Amino acid sequence: MQHRRQRPVHPHATAHALALAHLDLADKIAGNFARRTTHSFDDLRQLAVIGLLKAAARFDGTGGRSFRPYARTYANGEITHYLREHGFAIKVPPSWRDHYASGQKLLREGCPPAELPERLGVTPERWAEISAACSVRVVALPLET
């Protein structure tokens, strides 16, 4: 009788299984951020899953601690860190960020740029101001040594 070689167990299999069992948490967190930013749900979900994997690798379930609150912190932190790195360079009022996100969504849906101010309920001048303020990004340059 021929014996099959048994595949070795991946060293992080338990942690990966724990993270995969909580993908609904990643979806919920990514959805919350996607509604408030211009970033896509799928990109944010990937970041949340990375957070779940990091949490699962570090989680110690002794003492009756629950994984979900622990994982939520890591998933939120992963997304927040990304948004901080790729966020606005200047302080922009929340209402402007909301208008800008809505405008970007309308553009992706095929709305002509000339119709944006009217669809958003702002003047063309205000839209130009919002667009200019919200499209400024920080560029990180490497330090010279």
C-alpha cells in the first residue's frame, strides 16, 4: 500500500482561519469608511483584512477576551493609517469633503463636469473652491542622507 505524504500545516493556519471567520467585520468597517471617503470599498476591505490578519497573529484568547473588539481596533487602524498617508494636505471642512466625494462619485457615474455644481446644490465658484482644496495631496519625498 502506498502512503501519501501529508502536507505540512502552515505555521499561521490557525491565525488565518480566525481572520477569515471574521470577514464580515472587515466588510462592515470598510463600508463605513467607503461611505465617508472617496476610496473604493474593495481597497478599504483589503486594508481591513490586513488588519484582521495582524490582529489574528497577535491575539491571545486567554482570559476570556473576545477577538472581534481586538480585531476591530487593528482593522480600523490599518485603514486610518492608510487614509492619513493618502489624505488631505490641508484642513478641509467636513461638508466640503462630503461634497467633493459626492462630486467624484457623480463623475465616475458619467455626470458631465459642468452639471456637478447644480447637482450638488452649490455655485460653480464654490465647487471650484471645494475641488481645489480637496484635490491637494501630500507628496512624501525620501530623506537625503
